[in-house]
Amino acid sequence: MRIDSEPSLNPSDYEFSHTVRVRFSETDAMGIVHHSRYLPYLEEARVEYLRHIGHPYHEIRDAGVEMAVLEAFVQYRQPLKFDDVVNVNVAMGTITRATFQMTYLLTVDDEIRATGVTAHGALTTEGNATRLPDWFRDFTPPARAT
């Protein structure tokens, strides 16, 4: 799989936003967030997004479908720092029969700090490739709340 979704730099292009506060334990001696900590921010926002659209992750798993991360991309633009309140904006990207991509824009106030894309594949609980649920393949993003 190759990531083909392009994250927008405009927060209004995203259907959902989740807030994360940077914890001290996620930073280095200079108070800068370690690069590895961005992926958990994306994951937390993705799980909240699924809950927001009425399909919490536990229900997807209970239906026998896992959504494995196949690829992840983060572009670091400006560092996140201890105690920053980060808006992780989330939008659905490309959807196929068995895969989907999500795009992310991380901002503090109105300043862009990072962008990201994750690509996911549907698997059975036994680890075999499977199709996404019908609701997912037919997904139409909700209008952004104002």
C-alpha cells in the first residue's frame, strides 16, 4: 500500500478535532515532544473520531474486524512543547474495499505544528485480510461542527 491522501493545512477541511495536552513525560530535556509521541496522538484522535461517527472501535472489533496500521507518515513542522494544548484535526482519506487512510493536522492555537497520514488494513481477528464493513466502504464524512 502507498499513502496517497494529502493532509490539508486548513483546519476547516477536517471533519473532527480532538484536543490533547502535552504531558511532561512525552518531552525531552528541552521540553520538546519526542517524535515517537506523535503517533499515539494520532491514534487517540482516530479512536475518538470513530466514536464520534457512531462506530466506536470496540464495536468494530466485536464484529470481528481489526484495523491494522499499514503505514504512517508524520511531517514535523514546528515542535510541540510541554503543556501545549494540541488540536488534532482528523479527516477520512482514501477508502477501498479493505483499506482506508486518515489525514491529520496538529495545531496549537492557529499555528500548524505537524501533519500526518495513516493507512489501515482490515483484518479478521485471526489476522487474515478481509473487507471493511459495508458502513465503512459507504462512508460519507459528517459536516464539520461549527
